Amino acid sequence: MPVKSVRQNFDPNSELLSMMEVFRQMVNHCIRIGLGNNCYALKRLSNLSYRTAGL
């Protein structure tokens, strides 16, 4: 099945880049918590993550 893709030019400003970096750090933090606690359920990961919400 062929898939068509379209390239779009996008030049984000520094504020957006900063927000994307914070989001990346938050995701990585949650992944570390999940792996460290052998967690596979979203509800449990949420509970564990919110306890350590100080990035």
C-alpha cells in the first residue's frame, strides 16, 4: 500500500523550542519512573509521576 508524504517547512521560534524541550524532559522523566518501578499501567504511572513532579 503506497503512502504519500508531504514535506512542510517550519521554523519554530525560541519560545516554542523551549516548550518542546520541557515536554521532552517531562516524557523522559515519566519513562524513567515507569521503567524504574516496572510500571505498565497508565493510572499507576500517573500516580507515581505526580508524586515526583519537580523537574
